[in-house]
Amino acid sequence: GEDVEQSLFLSVREGDSSVINCTYTDSSSTYLYWYKQEPGAGLQLLTYIFSNMDMKQDQRLTVLLNKKDKHLSLRIADTQTGDSAIYFCASPVSGNTPLVFGKGTRLSVIA
Amino acid sequence: EADIYQTPRYLVIGTGKKITLECSQTMGHDKMYWYQQDPGMELHLIHYSYGVNSTEKGDLSSESTVSRIRTEHFPLTLESARPSHTSQYLCASSPSGTGTEAFFGQGTRLTVV
């Protein structure tokens, strides 16, 4: 089945860029998602990318997809303290199956 | 804004009690899910449903059960709670179709003492 891997921790200074990386195993994944979880809350969809795209930009967020290496990254420009949270990469095993989540990357922003 | 609700938000109960965690969505989504989240962050799929009267077990074996009698409602029941059931339980839903995003509730944090 699908396996999604992420590094567990990232610490950056306020104003710097953050890059969170993710690898996945199933090359038939059609969409890949980034979710954000703040303390005590559920997951909130941040952005997604369709598998035929290489890049997607949405304000401070940039998603890069390397299908050959099955590597997905999320870049947050001008990182703010409010960006401190856990970020999950997610992918369905195939088009219509439940999402498989990575273990989450805990982003800490230092003022 | 997603309209998916979980109750209660927090629950502390004694060992051996029967409990039901409620999850409701008002978006008419066919697909609904229950995830269990470790204190160390990882999410595990424990149950899912693709429509009324359809339920499936997820990747993580769970002693809980679910039902889907109405589209909008997907409750999770533990017949006899144990301390090992202490966790955060997250409910989610998504519309039918390929590659659709999942909308999450706020979660229920369960503590069994």
C-alpha cells in the first residue's frame, strides 16, 4: 500500500522560508495534499497539487512535485509565528481510496 | 468553511464504560472516515464508509465499531473502554469522486482512566 514519509521536526526563524519535504511510494496518486493542524484542532487543508503539475503557488505557499523521485515539498515564504503547527502530507492509495497521511512535520517558528 | 462536527470535544471516562463518539456533517458527503491520532502525531485510519449501510475497517485494527444509517451521521462506539483507547479521534468526510479532499472535524480527545 501507499507509504508517505516526512521528517518530524523543523525549526526556522521568523521571516525565513520553511521547506517541508515528503516522499510517497504510489506512483498512481492523482492528487497530493498538504494539511495543517494547530494545537487541539482538527486538520485543515492548506493546498493540493494534481499529479500532472510540477508546481503550484498560492500566496506564501509553493508546492513542488517531482513525480520521478516521488517527492513533494511545501515551501512557506516569510514564515510567521502563526505558522507554527504540524504539517501533514497526504495521498490516496488510488483515486477513490481514503487518504494516507505522513507522520507529520512539527514546524516551530522562533521569533 | 467545512461543516463537520464532533461531540464531545473532550471525554474522560472509567475503564469498562461504553461510549459513543458522534460525528455529523451537513455537506451531503458520501464518504466518511475515522482516524486515530497518536500523541506523537501520526494518523491511523480505523474505519471508513462510502455511503449508507457501507462500513469498512481501516489499516489500524481497532476494537471500536461504526455504523452509517444516515448519510450525515457516522458514530463510533467502544463497547468497553480501556486505557489503551486513550487517544485523539478525528472524523472526516469527502464528496464522491476521484482525488477529493477530506474535511476534518475538530476531534474528540478521549481519556480512559
